[in-house]
Amino acid sequence: MNFELETQRLRLQPIVASDSIALHEIFIDAYVRKYLCDDRVWELQQIEEMSLENQNLFDTQKLGLWFIKTKDTEEIVGFIGLWYFFEEEQPQLVYALIPTATKKGYATEAALKIIEYCFKELGYKYLLASCDRPNLESIKLTQRLGMREVEQRTIEDKPIVFFKIENDLVHCQD
């Protein structure tokens, strides 16, 4: 099955094991690390393991992480997808953009496509996203997506905010 997705300006391409170096470049960027990695620098080996796990998630669950590429230049500007965090029952929405790709609407455009994929292709009844309380850009993104704040937890001494969007189509059919 082909998991590549498209929006008006973007191509979302599943990340496979051979994409580890490109994914690592995103993860080591200081802007990305600030919130996504608690400012830790991940080693290439960790990203290689993550890429293998990602490929396995696509093979077994039809989900994972996609590179966000611009259609006009095919430049990788970040990633988006579904990943398991905090012992949740289903994966959460996650994204990262390189600094030059921010403030262009790419995160919103890509996230809306992933939400649509979750509801139409995977049959999810809801989708969660979480971020550090100080991550105002991610909080603004959840608001643009129509997600609502549902919980706050302290995890490893950091305030984490959880957001949720429900599949209205499922509720209409019930």
C-alpha cells in the first residue's frame, strides 16, 4: 500500500530506514530540539532505530512519521505523523519543522491531512496531541486544527498539555 499523501503545497512521504540521516538532521536542529527532544541531541544510532521502528509501524499499523516536502522544490521542511507517547492507547499527532519552514502554514496544512487520514483511513474516533506548556507555537497549531485542551500532566517535572479532536463523522453515524 502506498502511504504517500498530498496537500495543495506539500507531499507527505513515509520515512523508511534509509532516511535516517535526513531525519537526524531535523532532530539535531536546535529549534526542533528545544521542545521535541527536551534539548537533548539524539545520536544517529537512535534515529536509525526510530526509522526502523517507523517502517515497522507502517507495515503493521499503516501509520508512522512522514517527511513534509514542498511540492515545488521537494525540500524536506520537517516531519509529521503519528507516534506513541506516554503509554497512550493510540498514537498522537506529532510534527517538527525546520526554522526556515515556520510561519508558512505548512504545519497546519500537513496536520489537517494527517487528521483526515486518521479519521477516514484508520477509523479513529479521536486524535490526541500533546506538547510542553511553554510551546506556544504548537498550542496555536492545535487551536487552528480545532483541537481542545483536555488535560495537563506533569511528566519528568515538565507541564505537558493534551489536546483532542474528535471525529464528527463517527458521531454522526452512531
